[in-house]
Amino acid sequence: MRVTLILPRQRSRYSDLYNVYNDLCLGLSRIGARPEILQLDDREGEDFPYFPVRRVGVREALDMMRSPDAPLVTVDDYPLMGYLYRARMAGPITVWAQYFYGHKFFLARYRDLWRRNFGAPLRARALGHVPQSLWSRIARFYWEPLRRSRVLAQSLWTALLLGRVYDVPVLGVLYTPIEPSYYPRGRGERRGALVFLGGEEDTDLFALSRAMRALRSVDPGIEFDYFGDEGVGEEFNRRFGEDMRYLGKLERADLGREYSRHAVTIAPIYNGNFEMVPVQSLLAGAPVITYMQPFMEVVGRTPLVANVEDVGAVEMAARRWLSGDPAMGREVEAVRGRILGEMDPAVVASRLLEFLSGEDRAPPAGSG
């Protein structure tokens, strides 16, 4: 069976979406399907880094979506949703919702944390004063094409948001695939903490500072490295008098090795539909301090994850993690099994084909 994947061009070759498409292709190939990636040549950015793909223009892609000769899957990339909206696309396509447009419109806490940590631009400060009905009209470019498509969500959280905020029918949840060979479990001595920093609109610097203090209460000499947004790290170091070391832009295999050599990962990211950094870290055997995000749908309750908002819980967990408790090793294997039971590329690919096998059904109600 051939499956065609429409890939929106990304600004960086390190894009998480590029990882998703690569891992999905690996899974499809392993179960005997024939995946094909078509990359939209619609904006500046970097090409898909894993293997050569065919580049197509927007008009050609829209024509293919109207009458595909193979199951066609794409994601809810905002510019792509705009193309579908303006074309009033109602073809037999499947949209795999990865993002959700409107967190900061409808969820006040996201706006408040952004403002508290970085002051936030005037645009962000004004969000809370705009009526929800107006935001719904602004977001029409996003939700209308989804209502006209077959929609999968990459977490239950995303599915609930789409249904309750935009009245978008969701066929089911298809978790993001992750290729485990990039994240081998480290067997040697682990030292220090690895910090992931997102953008200003996603990262809680105060939570990071509290987590660092909690770790130092257990290990006063612990050192901190970081990856992600270099500028946010520099701002954190300046404001909080810290000296975190920036590791630079990391290739995926290099990032896997960093997880494996560090004792713990801190991911103070509060705005996400399914954060992959905690999952990657847990696969490599490094426990995580983070917000309680939708990745917990897969990971489940585990002593390897500490809530960054609860300093006491972070200290208690860190004492177990850094003491060499043998129970933690057994828990790593159990969590790894739960993750791969839902997110192994072949598992995800098989479930995608199950969804696609129902493509002869009528489009969702309200598709026009």
C-alpha cells in the first residue's frame, strides 16, 4: 500500500516535525507499506534532512489532495491550513493534528506565564481582552479545513481541544512515532543535568530556577548544560546569575547521547500538545523534571517524572535518582516498554493504516 505524506517546509533541519515524518516512514516501510514524502516548496527554510524527497508547489499539492491516487496524510501546519481554507478544500485527505491553533487565545495561564517570564509583546498582552467570538473568526482558517477533513490527533489532549473549542470531529488518537535507536539507554556513569529551553512563549524560567535549587539541595556541585533556544538560555543566565553551558545545535544522535550521559533532564515547557523531550529522555534512561504534559498519557504514573511545579516532589525524586536506587533501573525498562508499546514507528504505522482503511466513509458532518 502506498501512503503519500505532504510535508510542510520547516525553518530548521532540526524540526521535530522532520523527525516525526522520518520515523513514520521507517514504521511504514517496516510493515511493508510504501511511503512517499512530498515536501511543499512554499516558504524559506531547510530541506528534509533524512533522505531525498520530492518537492512540490502549493497548486500541485492542492490538486493532488482533491483526487489522490493513494491515501494522503498531512499535518495542521498553519500556513498549509491557510492554503486549504482559501481553496475551500474538501477532498479525501487525513490531517494529523500536531499543533492546535489558539492556546494563548483560550487558555489564560499560557498568557500569564509568558507575561511573567518575559513581559510578552503587546500583541500577547492584548489577547486576553479580545472576545472569544472574534478569536473564533480569526481561527476560521484553521478549524474550517479540519471540519472538512478526516482528522487524527497526536494526543487525547489535542483531540479534546479540537472537539470542545472548534467542534472538529476527531477519528482517533495516533501518537507521535519515535525511533528508539536514536535514544539508547546509557550504561555508564551519569553526571549533571540537561536542560531543554523552548521559545519565550513556552518556557518558564522561574520553574527552571526552582528545579535547579532543588537539585542543588541534593547535589550541591551538580552542573547544568542546555540545548534549544540559545537566547533564552543567555537571558536565564543573566537574570538568575547562572552559568548553564550551551551545547549548540545537536544532531539527533548526538542529543540521544547527551540524554544518556546526564543524570536528569529538566524541561520547563508549559505550552505543548505532546512534548517529545521528556519521552526522548526517558527512553535514554534519564528521569525528567517537567510540567505534567500530555506525554503522560503514554508514560503513565512513574517515579521517573517529577512535577516542576512541586519543589518538594522534585527534591524527593532527585534523592532517589541520584542515589543509585536499583528500583529506578527496573522502572526505566518498564517505562521504555510502555512508550514503545504506543510510539514505536511500526506500531504507529500499523494504526495509521487501520485509520486509512476507512477512507471510503463519508466525510465528517459539516464538511459541506
